[in-house]
Amino acid sequence: MRSIWKGSLGFGLVSIPVKLYSAVQTTSLDFDMLDGRDHARIRFQRVNENTHKEVPYDKIVKGYKLNDDYVIMDDADFEAAAPEKSKVVEIESFVDIADVNPMFYETSYYTEPDTKNNKAYALLLQALKKSGKAGLARFVLRSSESLCIVHPVNNVLVITRIRFGQQIRETDDLNISDDVNVSKKELEVGLTLINQYAEKFDVSKFKNEYTDELLKIIKAKSKGKRATIKKLKPQKTASTDLYDQLMKSLKKGA
């Protein structure tokens, strides 16, 4: 792996020189857009909507629409708004990792200390494991400030970028009632059903089957074979009674 960031991880007066490596990779297939007549690749052009002519790169500017007019921005404006560049992931506080709503998670990076036997790195790793806490920090990556949590995964400190609070939409516009009556009997059976299907989280059990199947179809088509379309079999629920559905679910999982 190649590091994407070099700097230091700081907490208190302790500074740990580290490198960041992307901890995730895409599993989707990359498709090109082609002309169906001769399979030539389609190129996208930057066209002026008034003249319908292509616009050279050096003539393109960025504008923000404000009150029906565009405010044109230049490089100096973006530089003025950019956070001060720093090569430090500075932990500002420690929080219970269970308190971080999964909606905030974005992407993760492995951290690697500059030396294999870095005592400060090992100390922070073990302290976070024992306390159940995670470090809350900010750092600058590719000229953009990111909020992140620093947390242990096995023997590695992981930095996971999280969203800022204003990036999460409110739920006020959703058509959800706060006054739905669920009986005690229904709730008890629902809890029993959850416990029946409960198991230890093991993500290795799940694979991106769609991508694997799609790749098989691509390889088969390259040999002149046609794909077999899988027909969906909709399942109909005989009963509309919630308690009855829950009880049948329990019997099915038994």
C-alpha cells in the first residue's frame, strides 16, 4: 500500500509521527460509456449552453448562484476559505465510541507509526481499548478540513472520517407518526424474534454477490454465451395481523 498522508497524531503533549493508508477499496466494476452503433467510447465535452461551442479549460470559471445572479470565484477566494494546513491529527477530546451514530461515518484510514516499536502508539492503542473511548479530532486532507474519530481495530489505530453535524438532514419532513400503539404482547414477541436471530457481528459472512455475478456474466458474454435472467418470486403475506406475522416468523426461524 502507498501512504496518502504523512504527519503526526497528537494527544496532550504526546506526538506520534504516522502515515495514513486507505483502509477501504471499491468492489464495483468500472464501465465505459460507448456508442451502441460502433462501440466507440463517448467523450464528454464542456459546452456553452448559449453558443453550443466547446469551452477551453482556461476559460472556465466557478460561480455560485445567489439571488438569480452568479458570483464568480477565483483561486484566492478558495484559498481564503481553506483551513490552515497542518500535518497534525490533534485529538481534542475523548468520547464513548458507542455514542457515535453510524450515520456520521464516512471512510477509514489505517495509521502506521514511523517506527515499528513506537511506545506512544502502543500506549494510545491499549488505552483506547481498555477505556472503550475514541479520540475526536480534526485534520486537513487534500485542502479540506475533516472531523474524525481515532479508534483501535485489533493492533492498529484507525482514523475514521465522520460527517459534521450540519451534514445530517432533519427528520421533520418524514411522514412518521409518534403515536402508534404497540401492545405489550406484540413487543414481547418482537423482542423474542430479535433474540432468536441475534448473533455476533461477522462481516466476512457477507460478500458483494452482485459484482461477482456481473463479472461472471461479462466473462460468459465474452465467450458468446447469454445470461440467464433470474425471476423474482414475490412472497405474499397471508395474514395482515402483526402478532400473527411475528408468531409465524418465530416458527420459521426455529
